Amino acid sequence: MREVYKRWMKEHSGAIVNVIADIWNGWPNYAHSGAARGGMWTLTEKRRLRMASDGVRVNAVAPGGVASSGFDTYEPDAQKEILKFPTRIPMQRYGNVAEVSAAITFLLSPAAAFITGSCIRVDGGAPNARPCWKELVAHDRSPTFGDSTATCRRACSSKDPKSSRAAGNTPPDPAGPKHLMVQKTRTGLTTLPVSAACRLR
């Protein structure tokens, strides 16, 4: 951020978007990463003041659970927890990379000319789902954007009737989920197991 400002934007103006993460309710087991993303968000808020007089806007995008090849980097135990993610958020699905890209593109565009020091959360409402509120309702009413980047076939690995209904009345498979999500990457294709609640139409 400093270098692009010094070498170009200080004289020519521009827009910067920092990518952080869904850190709003803390990040158990990932304190190091949560602290780094929190620091970047604070820096974003600070730099908006310093750079505004040079015509530079500084914003952030905070992705939540996004189905991508990044899932491959987690340990098996962490991957099991990732598969539970969609059932814990209001939108009841993973996001995709196109939805994150769309938020970034908007903040870089002239349409966001009066926006600086802001953060767009692309997280399916995850921080708003709190234990003290009513139980989340399983559903498949959350349409996706840009699903040409990935295909997700519905699977059902739970005997919970809500999960079966949410997955299109697919009977539970006692052997667990067999369907895969195929995500395009620069190096080819990576296949990832996904839960019944991962719904990309």
C-alpha cells in the first residue's frame, strides 16, 4: 500500500482495497491471523485520512467462508470444522470467489467515488448469527453470483430432517458426503468435499 501510494497514487490519485477477513466476533484457533487482519483494518481506517487529500480512497473487503482451493491448506481436523460452516450462518452456504471479486471491483470503480475507510463484508451475515438469537433456519434461498467459477453438487451427510430438506430431499448417505465441489485454479482443478449446506446454484 505504501509503495503504490508513493510511486503513483500520490501524484495521480487512485483507489486501494485491502482484503482482510471475517474477524468481527474473534477467531478462535487463529489468533495470529485474526490479529494480522485486524491490524490491516485499522491501517485501512488510518490511511483513508492521510491519503484523502491526494485523491486516494482506501477501503477493505472482508470475506467469510469462501469455497476455494484455500481449503486444501488446512489440516484434516480443521477441514471437518470448515464443512460445518454453512449451517452456522444466515445465508446457509459458502461464498464463492466471484462474489468477493465483485465487492473489490465495486470499491475500485467510479461508482464508489464517495466511499473511503469502509469495509464490505462478504460473509453471508456470519457475524450477525449469535447464540442468544433464535435458531437459524435451514434453507436454499440464497442465490449465488458468478457460479461459473465453481460447481457444487448437493450432498447430505446428516440424518437431521432439516438438513435433508435443505439439500433437496436427498436421503442421508450413511457413508458420508460423496459429492465434490470442483474449483478452477491457475494450475488446474482441485476437488473439495463439501457439506449438505454448501449450495451454489
